[in-house]
Amino acid sequence: MANDLQALQQRFGARYPQYLLAILMLSTMSVVLAATSINVALPAIMADFTIGLPLAQWLSTGFLAAMTAGLLLAAWAQARFGPRRTTQAGLLLFCVVSLLALVADNAAELIAVRVIQGFCAGVVQPLSTVLIFRVFASGGRGQALGIYGFGVMLAPSLGPAAGGYLVDHFGWQGIFWMPLPLCVLALLVSQWLLPDERECQVKRLDVQAFIWLCVAIFALLGCCAEAQRFAWTEPRVWLPGLLALLSGWIFMRRSWRAEQPLLPLGLWRHAGFRSASWVALTLGFGLYASTYLIPLYLQTVEGFSAGQSGMLLLPAGLLMGLASLTAGMLSDRLSSAVLLCAGLLLFAIGSAGLAWLEQGAAFLLVCFWACVGRIGLGVVLPALNTGSLDILSPQELAQGAGAITFVRQLGGAFGVNLLTFFLEWRQRAGGADSLAVLNAFKQSFWLMAAVFALTLVAAYGVKSTRS
């Protein structure tokens, strides 16, 4: 029985695009939940394993970095094994390592689990945008991307909300079994709804390039993490930085020369794609860094519990999803540049509002400014997908979707890492007392606002075919 996309459309009829969209949302949400739910558990994990923030932040950045690297294997894996088998293998491995986290004895084992989880998430996630573009080729892409974006944007906020409750009642271990029901459901449904089509001739995977990329990403993250504790002149700081530069240069050189590179650098010949990449970096930074910073601020400065911290992000996440849905519908009518500028400006205003708050601010006031920022993020995602891919040829769609997602996740990984560095630096500079901690958080929110405001220049250069 044929199981390619055309055969599945004939078998399930006119509603197959909606069925496919549902399973794509489900599979993506199941792994994205794990990306942010860890943030509300960091204080509990730090206390349980007696570790500081520079090491604890690897639970977040390690996941995001591995997810970023895994994105570049997604296109090859889907061509070699097909969308169905690639998704099922990724989800199955994700489930297995999540269970292993429950018996972890130290922070290193827990970080290793998070790295493998992130790799699985990176392989699974890029499939969705490509299939949406293919199955909605006759129209409605913007609306479909908006609906998909609703789930993708909702998951990072549902994670801390549900995770906070689990941490309060069952300990940090609850974070690791929380995504499992969704993963199992996605595994079962994908057997019927995902296409099982493979390319006859698949280019050989450039394993060396992938290894050099992983070395570059993790060495640079290690450099920034060690710089939080030691001077830049220390070998344990500058040696990883030097290794990152060397590895990155080798990876770029191989990518330029390869017939089918892991990262297709030729995509950046489009001016609009270059502008979209800057916006994607900022989006990843804002989405993951704010989801990391806000729960930490609420528990460290305001004395909230993990559950309360997570619940504050829940209404913000719902509004973010609704904003993404609305922006997806609007992206079929309005310029991508207009929507991107509006979303970036809203997030900058929300971050400035959080920076303006003083200790003891009302829960609803903190929630309000978080909601303003989340609405901005919700507006950006579908407009970014539409604006970045509309300028590419049909043959470049798969590569473009993977590349823009790669850039967004790269922004998330290094955004969390650099924000942690900035936070620790400002705390030490202020004297490390309670006032210094408050001011460090305020300055970090101001930093996010400034980054998003500056990205308005790049957003104006993202021109879709409807611009």
C-alpha cells in the first residue's frame, strides 16, 4: 500500500491537511515542552545536586545547542529514512532517555540526558514546516502556519506552567516524564498520518562537517560558561573559545565546498533571507531567554514557588498562541515586514515594562508585561516563516526551512548562555546582595528590549512575495 503524501491525501480525503497539521503540532509540542519546562525546576535541581547557575544553565543551553545541531541532520534523515520513520525514531529515543533522567545520580548525567533530548527534538522539528508548505500548496499556508505556530508558541509556556506544578508536588523528576504521554500519542498517530516516502538517491552525509559543527557550538558555549567563573585570560576560558573558532572555520569551509552541505550557505545570497536570519536569531533569543529569565526572576527576587512562576507564563502563552494564529491569517494579506516590526516592537515594550518593575510588584502587573512580550513573539513566528521561505525556489524550501529553524535555535542556545553571563556579571559588579540581584535582572530585561528594538532594522528588509 502506497504511503506517500499523494496517496495519503487520496485515502483520507479533503480533511487530510487538517489531520496532518494536527499530528505535526502534536509531535512538535511534545518535544518543545521539554525545552522550557526545565527552567522552573532549576532552583530545585541546583539545591538537590549542590551546583551553581553556571553549571545549571547547561540543562537549558545543552538541550538547545544539541537541538540546533540536530536540525542539520533532519533533511538528510528524512530523505534517507522518510518522514514517518525519522519522526518515530526521534520520539522513541526521546522517551527512552527521558526515563533515564529519573535515575540520574549527578548533574553531569542529567545534562547528558538533556543533550540527547535536544538532539531528538532537532531532528523531529523541521519536518513540519516543509510538509505544511507541500500539503497547503493550493492556498492557506499562512493560516496553517498560524495554527501550527499556535501550538509551537503555546508549548514553551505550557511547559513551565505544568512543570511548576509537578516540581512543587513531585520534585524536579516530574519535568522529565511530563512530555511522555504526548510523545507516545504522536508515535501512534504518526503510523497512519505521516508519509513514508524516501528519496531513491540520497547524498552521503558529511559526518566530519557535523562533528566540527558540534565541537564549535559546544566549545563556544563552554567558553561563555567558564567565563562566568574565571577570567578571560585563564586557559579554561580562552582555549574553548579558540577551539570554537577553529572548528567553526573548518565547518564553514567544508560547507562552501560540499555539493550538498549540511548548512546550505548559498541561501544567504538572498538579501531577504539574510534579514530574516537576523530576525530568527533575535526570536530564538527572546523566546528561550525570556522563558529562562522570568521564572528565575520570580523565584529568586519575588520568592514565588515553581508552580506560581509557571502559572504566570500560562496566560502569556495562551495569548502568544492566539497572536500567532491571528498573525498567520494576516500573513496571507499583509507584508511580512510589517508584521515582524509590530511583533518585535511589542516584545521590546514588554521587556522594558518588566525592567521598569520594582521588587514586590503585583502579580497581575508582572503578568501583564509578560503577556505584552508574548503577544509580540506570537506575531513574529508565522510572519518569519512566510517571509523567509516565500523568496526561495521550490527546490530550496526544505533547506530554507531547516536553515531558518537552525538560526532561530542558535539564537536560543546562545541567548540563554549570554544572558546568564550578563546576569552573573551584573550581580558581581553590584556586590551580589539582594539589591544587586534585583538590578541585574532589571538590566537583563533592558538588554532584551534593546536587542529587539535594534532588530527592527533587519525586519524591514524581510520582503515576501506579497510585500
